[in-house]
Amino acid sequence: MTEETIKVIDGYEHVRHHPRAFTPEITLEKSLHFFQDMDLRRTVREFSDKPVDRAVIENIIKTASTAPSGAHKQPWTFCAISNPAIKKQIRIAAEQEEYESYHGRMSERWLKDLAPIGTNWDKPFLETAPWIVVVFKKVYDKDEEGEKINNYYVNESVGIACGMFITAVHMAGLVTLTHTPSPMNFLSKILDRPDNERPYLLLPVGYAADEVYVPKLARKPLEEVAKFY
Ligand code: IYR
């Protein structure tokens, strides 16, 4: 490691950043290859119970935690669960909520929109997947004296971190899905999280089950999702 070049700007230390400047050709190639890789990502709901090393989950969380965040507050906690008893507890509580949702809380229209995806209240992946990661957003933080510290753009920040988490899972050859049991306050209780943390998203992580089928979906063409000016 070369030594960091430090410069004090407006009284604050800055480090010299060395952006990775590729040639235009390499930039094009890299962006294309990354897209082609990410275009293979699919949400998978059937998991193998094959174990995944904790070190892999640590790397994925470290990747997610490189996400930009409002005032660099990193307002998130990633709770990674492999303990079967806790996974079971989460499954039971999630399915209770999901049952209510699928039997009355969700509109007919919503259920019709979900029909091609084939979801229902039954969530076996909450026990089968070797890891469940529950992401909490920190609506505020606390310093050592227990004084409130403000966080900013919390939803945006945590959403970006989750996107990077999903990307890291895919790039490691694993699969995940964004599960949003609603309401999800039961997760705060089971995981004993402090009241400045609110559950944001639940992501099972593992290998896909053998011979897994996913809905035949098409992604919108570029013209539909982008306008160039
Ligand atoms: N939270 C439920 C329902 C659900 C809602 C949407 I919008 C989806 O894209 C998928 C599922 C569940 O996780 O099953």
C-alpha cells in the first residue's frame, strides 16, 4: 500500500482519490460485460439448503455498506441469521402476516398482478435458505451519551445499499429475493433491535434449488426506461 496523500480543505482532512481511468474502449467493454452479468440476475424463491460460509455474507454486507449515504451516516444495520430456531421463528411470524395479506389485506387487483409471479403466504425459503438477512434502517442514531444524531435521506440510502447487496449476492453466484412481509415490526422484536431501527427489507441468501424455474419475464427496452437529452 502506498501512503495516503492528505490535504486539509476548509479545515477537514481529504485523501487523494485515484479514480480508475480506463480507456474509452475498456470502459465500453466493462460496462457491457457488467450489464450482461447483471442481466442474468433473477429473483429466486426456491433455495437449496447448501451452506454458505459466513465470510461470504460478511463480504456481501461489506459491499452493501460501501453505498453512498446522506452525510455519510450509513444509516443501516444488516442482521444476518443462520440459526435455525430464529429462522423458524421469523417464518412463523412472517407467514402469519402474509396469510392475512393474501386473504383480505391485498386488493383483488394486486393479487391479479402477482399471479404470474406465483407468490403466496407460504414462505419455506425463510427456513431453507442458509442465511436470512434483515436490513434495518436507522431513522436516527445515538452517540455514546445517548444523544440523538440525525440521519438524512434514510430511505434513499438504505435502498441503494440494498441494491448493492443484491448485486454482490448475484456476483458471488448466489441468489436472493426481496421479501417484504407487511407489517414487519415482528422482526424488531425477534431480533431485539433498538427503537431507532426499523425493518426495511428481508433478503434470504443462498444457492438456488436444483432445477429452479422462474417466471418468463421481459425487461423493458432501453427506450422505455431512458430518455436522452
Ligand atoms: N409481501 C408479499 C407480497 C408481494 C408483493 C409484491 I408488490 C411482490 O412483488 C411480491 C410479493 C410477499 O412477499 O409475498
